[in-house]
Amino acid sequence: MSAAHVWKRALPILILGIAICIMGFIEFSKRNSQPFQPDTLPKVASVPAYRNSEVPPPEGANCAACHAEIVAQWRESQHALANRMLPQFPFKAGEHHMDGVHSQIREDGWIKQTQHGETVFEGQAMAVIGVEPLVQFLVETDRGQWQNFNPGYSTESNTWFNVFPEVRQPGEWGHWQGRAMTWNAQCAWCHMTGFQKNYDVRSDSYASSWEAMAISCAQCHGDLSAHAADPSKNIARKLAPDLAQENCMSCHARREQLTAEGFHAGERFNDHFRIATFERQGTYFADGQVLDENFESGSFLSSAMHDAGVSCLDCHNPHSGKLKAPVSNNALCLSCHAPPGRDGATPILPEEHSHHAAGSAGNRCVECHMPHTVYMQSDPRRDHGFTMPDPLLTRELGIPNACARCHEEQGQEWIEQHAEAWYGEALAGRITRRRARAIHRAWEGDPEVGGELLALAKEEKNVMWRSTLLRLLEPYIQTPGVLAFLRENLLHEHELVRNSALNSMSSFPALQRELMRFRGDESRMVRLDAAWATLESGGFPAPLKAELDEWLEFNADQPAGLLRLAQRGLREDNPERLRIWLKRLLEKDPSAEPYLLAGQMYHAIGDSEDAERSLRKALELQPDYAGGWMVLAMFLAEQGKLEDATEAFRKTVLLDPGFGRAWYNLGLAHNENGHQDAALQALSKAEELLTDSPDPAFAAATIHLQRGDKAAAQDAAARALGRNPQHPQARGLYIAIEREKMQQRMQGGGEVTP
């Protein structure tokens, strides 16, 4: 195969790979289906949501007759005050300025915002969300949409402040008027009782409703009407601790909602939500510490505390929301860990264990094992992963450690020395350090880490970590033992593990038939992902198709949901449907990544004009994104626009000099343009960077052969074989040159050595 044709085969693969990296769960294939009919989509009547409000929730009065103490605790809790109509929240009128954005807030909640002297918003705040340390106004905009206003209000300083660390511009997804800040979709379910989003995908509008503002008794205990009518005959059900924790998780988790009706008390979390595991960089650190805003459950599920049987209710009073004992003197932690250790808990003597004096910050368990991370510029939240500080990982991988929060001035070396002296053997012997290193290598795309991930997954008992490792194994499915282990975990007792194994197999068409049987899994999360993985196969039972349609349409008010609907159009060979959803996607999130994805999807249906327009728009919005320039370059090369492609490849390596594949393709493009010296220089750089790939050396071999330099060609082929002894083209080229040399020696009468 000539080097000139290698990149032409690579484009669809590259496009698919980048799309998966950006959004996840994306596979491109096609199947026939009926044309898209917009009129068949559900229509919801539009009713102003605030008319359905009643504050406080009515059952507070009903329940207090018998449960006065509990209701009194609840009334002062953050749950009871999580969402309120504006008159119930006292605030100070004020102004806020930041980078040309000027906000004015009047005493009656009227808001005016200007940017560089021009009015960008003016309207009335209707309600507030949150309690402390910050509160945000809720502003009803058009189509029943409520938005979280920025700036927010600090309840500690009684001033207005920018909730974001930067100025977000109108039109951006993360701006306060963008879909990231739409209360109906992002916040309301966890701040209300009986909330129904009621999004109409056809008109792109909301008719949201709820039973009451804030989190009231019914949200956690279920329908209490029969119990309230006759408490003597209808005993309210008390949930077991594991089911009660599922209630907590329904809000205190970073998750995607799968059902329109939503979760009800006593149901299983994974039948209504898909929790975020740790396989994607930027959400958690590699050791499991929180990075982005994750709420508590993901971390807690990954902890030894969870595996030991501890639940939320062991530490938190569910009605007041307060801790059952103080942490300032370690009383809460020592309720289990005081010697000899309750129910098998490790016995701890705080001064001996911490090497810090009683009463000091370093002596408090939570400062080391539950450090704070500040979100929204003002809200410190404790990490519920109960992780071990490991200063060595700070130096190696940039993972923070709790020691440095107090001892930053002493420096990294000082901190490491003390950690080694006090805990060296314990830290070295724990799986956490090995696992963090392996996960970081997987995030970096290390081709050799598959075996280590597999070994870690085999010994991992915690379902959150096992699920994460299974997902990370997807690129290493050809590593010996990986596929067999994934198949084994398809039968795991926990649905989160089954689901991760399924998703790691779903990108490989040859494996999809065996995934079809999981369309009938007892867990809705697994059923839905099995249906999505086997979409092309059709033949869905009516109940499963209804679940699939509900999931897709429920999330169609967000860019990720619109992308899935566009994908569905692509996979079902329905370009009209694809175009409708891509158009909506770019309206809702006109940023670089959606345009990049749109360009790839237009290319997949053969629309080169819209594909190039979208790819160039993405790079206009984010000109320093090397991956985007790579996609454009590959597309232009396939279109035969070699000069433009070469320039795009140059731009890629200029922005990311370590992008080995870009150097490789730049070399191929130079060769196609007849610039062989430049081609060999680029391929040499690619060979240096792609240490496990035979491709750059083999491409160089073909160029040397074109130039008639058979010795250099054979040497390059040998280098390719050194990286992959089974490379058929390199082996064929090497043997052909060797035979020719032997024939020449024989014809010249020289001695031939076998």
C-alpha cells in the first residue's frame, strides 16, 4: 500500500475517535427508517410555572400534628428553603460591575443588565434558589424557561458577586441565559417536590409543574396522602438504609436523568439515572478526589466507608441536614473509629495517627480525608471519597494533597519527607497509588497500560472503581485477557459494573449481537445502553422502544441530548432528522465543539459543503484547538484539497508539537505534493513521537523506495518491523529488497550466505 493512500483510509476512524472523546457514547453507522415527522412529537400546554407554587409545602402543617419535632427540624433545613418565591428572601439591592458587564438589582427584584453600555437583559426575578453561602435569583424568560441569574448574592457579606471565575458571554452555553443555567433542566428537580420538567421538544418550551417548592416530606417518603388521612390504618413506610441512600443520591450525584416521570422514594437510583464514573479526565482527579462539581455520591460510592456499609444516615440527620455529632473534635468519626473500633472499623487514636496535636487543624480527620473544594466562587464542599493524602502523586501527576493546604510554605519536598516518614509503608502498599498512576496513563493515551488496567480491575471490589476501570479498558480490548474479562463482567451482580462492561464492548460492531440480550436486563440503565449500542439492529420490543424514546426526548433540551438525536438520525440513515437536530444543537450551543461534531456528521452523510463550513466555524471560535485543525486537515486531504490540508496539518503541529499523528499525516501530505525532503523530516518527527507505531517508518520506507534509495528503504522497513514484527507491508518490502540484493550478488558471482 502506498503512503499516499494511508490518510484517506484514516479519516473516518479519526472522525469517530474524536467524536467519542468529546461527547462519549458516539458511534456512527446507518439503518433505514421512516422519515422524521415533527407533528408526532408530544405537545405540552404552556402554563406559567409559578402559579403552581405553594410555600411552605402543605404537608408540613399536616405532618406536624404528629411529628412536631421532626417538622421543626426540617423547617430550618436547607431542604425546606431550597427554593422560595422572592418575597420570602430578604436581600439588599445593589450593583455589580465586571469586565464591562453592569448589573442593577432593585429592592423589588427588578433586574437590569448592560454590557458596554447596551441593555442585554431587563426583567423581574420571580424566585430564589439556594440558602447559604449564596443565593441566585430565578428569572422567567420566554417559553416557560427559568434561568439562574448571575451575579449571585452572598448571604455572608450581603453583596452581589460573579458566580463564575470568568465573564461568560451572551450566547455561550455557560452564560446565565444559556442552557447550562436553565433551572427547569439543571436545578429544579433537586430543589422541588414532585417536579415535572414537561419539556415540549417541538416548540422548545417548558410547562414545568410541581407539587410544592423546596424538598418536603413527600419527596423523600413518597405519597403520604393515605397516611395523612388515617395514620392509624396507613403506617408510613420506613425505607431500609440502602434505599434511603438512593433517595439522597437522586439529588446528591452528578448524573444524567433517564426518565421523564423521575425517581420516587423507594425506587432504585440506576433505574432513573446514570451516574458519572471517573473515566473522563476533568471530572475527578486520578485518585478519585473531586475536581469538577460532582455533588457527594460518586465520591462516596468509591470509598471504603461505603463498602463497609456506612450510609448517609449514619452521619447526617435527614430532617435537619445537620451532622449527628461535631467534626471539630473528631466526635463524629470516632463514633465508629474510637478503639476498639465499632462494627469492624479501624481503631484510631487521632494524635498518634495524625502526628498533630489535639485541637489543631491537622488533628481533625476531615481536614485530611475530606478536604474542602470551593465551587461557585463561594461554596466550600467536603470531598466524600475519604481519600488518603499522597504527596508523591502531587509531584508525579499534579494531584492535590491535603497536607499542602496547610503546609504550602514548607514546600513539596518537606511534605513528601514527612509523609514518607509517617505513612510511607501504608501509602506504598495501597492500591490507590497504583490505580491513580494507571488511570493517568490511560488518560494520556498510553498504549501499554492495558495490562495494568486489567490487573487492577480484576482485584478491584469497589463497584465504582471497577466500573471506571472497565470503561478505561475500551481502547485496550485487543490486549490479551481484556475481552474475556469484559464478557465476565457482563454477568456481574451490580448493574453499574454490567453497564460499564457493555459500554466498553459497544463500539465494536462484531460484538454488538451478543449485547442484544441485555435489552432485557432488569436495570433500566443497562437496557437503555444495550438498546443504544444495538440501535441498527432494530426489532425493539414496544416497552423498550418507549423507554428509549422517553430518554432521548426528555434530554432534548440540552446539547448532549440533541447530539444523540442527531446521531440517531445518522445511524438510522435519516439525513432529514439529522439536519433538524444539528440545527437545534447549534442554536442552543454555538460553540466550537458542537460545530466540530456537526462537521463530522455532515461529512458522514456526504454533505462536504456543510461539513467544511462547520469545521471552519469551529476553528474560528477556537483557533488554538489542535485536535480541530487535525480533523479539518484530514477532511481536506480526503477532498483532494492537498495544499489546504498541508497548511492545516502544519497548524496542528504548531499548536501541539507533540501530536505524533499530525506529524505523520503532514509527512504524507508533503509527499503527495511532491515535497519528499519535507515529508521525510515530518515522518522522522512522527517516528520519534509514535514510539510504538510502525506507520511513520513504513511511510518513510515507501518514499525512499520511490526515490530509488533501496538501502534507506530497507533500513526504514526494518525499523517498522522492530515495532511490529507482523507488519505485512513492511515485511514484504524488506524481503523484496533483500531478495533483489541476493540476486544481484548471485549474478555478480559473489558468495551467497543463506
